Amino acid sequence: MPDAALTRPTPEPLALLRYIDVVLVVAALPLVVLADLPLLGYVVGACAWIAQRVAGVLLERAAKRTNDPRRLVGLNLAGSLGRAWLVGGAILAVGLAGEREDGLIAAVLVAVAFTVYFGASLLIHVTGDSK
């Protein structure tokens, strides 16, 4: 019988780094409240960012399961464009439906989250942990 410690899945060493952007977005809530920034803009920006990250993970998993090169390119292209439209549309909608400041805080939140996501992705790629 195999040793239980050897068969137990080991945590990914850079798992937190892979989702540090989402952690940052959620952790920004107290700062937004304390600084009396537009809460509607934060909520819409945070929901849009998290939704597009979930969509990205699901599309990545679907892409890994396919052997068809056309489907792979289609998933990657449609996923990238769709995710960008989701976030951009949410920022535009909250800016038009609410106050301009709501759109601004949503845009700043997404810009910071993207910067952190991009930097973490580069770091993960450089370290060779691109599972």
C-alpha cells in the first residue's frame, strides 16, 4: 500500500501568485470603503475582473482538452476578445449608469489588477511553473 503522504496532492508552489490579482481586488474593498471611493464602481470592476478570470481558467482548461488546432485558436482568440469586451463593457456601463467616478474607480481597479496579473504571469512563466 502506498504511503499516504506520497499520494496526497502537493500544493502548487506558486498558486497564490497565480491568483494574486484576484486577492488584491478583494483586499481593496476595505481601502475603497475607508477612502470613501465610489462603491458601485468598485463592485462592478471587481465582479467584471473576477468573472473574466474565471472565464479565462475555464477556457484554458477547454483548450488543454482539445487536439484540434482550429478549435484551440478559436478558443484562445474568442476568449481573449470576449474577456476584454466583458471588462471594457462593464467599465463603460457603470460609468454611464452611475457617476463618472464609478467608471473611473472601475477602470483604475481593472488596470491595477491587469498589471499585477501580467507581472505575475511573466514571473510564473520565467520560473517554469506554467502548468
